[in-house]
Amino acid sequence: MKKLLIFMAVVVGLASCQNPNSTSSKKTTKTTKSATANISLAGAGSTFAAPFYNTAFRKYTEQTGIPVSYGVIGSGAGIRSIRDKVVDFGASDAFLSNAEIAKMPAPVVHFPTCSGAVVIAFNLPGIESIKLTPDVLTKIFMGKITKWNDAELKKLNPGVKFPNLPITAVHRSDGSGTTYIFSDYMSKISSEWKNQIGTGKSLNWPIGMGAKGNPGVAGTISQTVGTIGYIGSEYAFAQKISYALLKNKSGNFIKPSIASVSAAGKGKIPADTRV
């Protein structure tokens, strides 16, 4: 029976990264041009993992001669594409729900490909980083803190000269695994968020402006003063967009970095990656 493939780029926790220096990774399969002449692969989905996939697929093509195309259209659209059988594989930052699996024309196989993190990015000229607590973050995205010079923000960030500017929240306008990751976190830290907004790839946002894909949200934030939003860490790092240090359960403010993301993602991969 044919099975459908769902690549998963899951925020810190599910990762399957082979050591490039291992013996097995150095082995290559010799394939003749005649054997691969009529073979190609097509996939679509996650913008979160697109930088990794574009690099990985280019390398795969160089080594095998088999071209791989990847549509950077968002997790939601990637899931629809695999369901409609217009691609060979889909990529999502969120695993498929039972309802989504039931709509698939064949059994679905989930497997993790890489790990990353969602960061809270913002644009305030002259301010490179700020500290946020889960409570303040919730209030911002629920429209209860509306100005950058709000007393709660100033209390958390003594010495930071916040401007008297309105806060503009930026969120995804398309079906998004990054939105799922962000809203899943928000639902875990705030019962109010969980009850009023919930978790999902698409949400009924109470405030803010929408942008398509991680590139769209990152671009809107980088070009618009006073904005704040959630994006894949790789976009913030590459485009040098300012991001917040978020307070964790232990009371520490964690700075997003390759080291902290890697540390958060350490752990055994479960037998069932739909977790």
C-alpha cells in the first residue's frame, strides 16, 4: 500500500540530524544518468524549515541527479497538497490531527527532519533586546497592552527607553505550523488564551495584522517600526531582527541562540512522532 510522507520540522523536541562525519553519511550510491533521467520529486509546505530543506534538497540533487522541487507555501497548504496528491511529500511544523489523517487518501508516515525554535521578534530602533514574561506576552497579543511604554514593559526592562508608540502585533495570515507552535505555547501558559483563542494552524486573531509565511512576517517586522510577532529563529538570526528574551518556568530569561535551541531540543525521539 502506498504511504504518504509528512516531513516534520518540529520546534525544539523532535530532531533527526545525522552526523556528517559518520561513516554512513560518507557512503554514496552510484546511480547512472539513465536510471534517474525520468525521476523527480516534488514537495510543499513549511516556511519554517524552508532554509534547511532548500539546502538539503540541493545537496541531494547534486549527489543523486534526482531533482527535488519544494513549494514554500506554509504547513497548512502543504498538508492540503499531500491530501490532494499534487506533491510527493508534505512538510509541516505541526503533526496531523486524527481528523486530518482520516481525510488522507492513504496511510500517512510522519518523520522528523530538523529542529528549530519560534522567537518573539520586534522592531524598535535602538533597542536590540527586551525581556518578556508569559503574562506580558499574552497581554500584548490579546490587545491588553497596547503601548510600548506600558508600565509593565518598563518594569521588566529597567533602563530601556521605550518610545510612546502603539504596539502592532503581526501574525500569520495563512495556515501555519509556526502559528500552531506559538498558539500551543500560549495555550499552555494562559487559560484565557486557551479558552478564547486556542491552538491551531489558523486562528481568529483578536488584534494585529497578517502576513504570509515566515518570510512575510519577518519582512513586515523588519520594515515596520513598533511591530512584534513570532517567526522561526533562523529568519531572525539571518535578517538580524531584534528578538525578546522570554522567561521560563525556572524564572530565567532565555536568549534565543543556536546553543539554547539545541539544548532545548535534546532528548530521545519517541516511537510515535505524533506528539
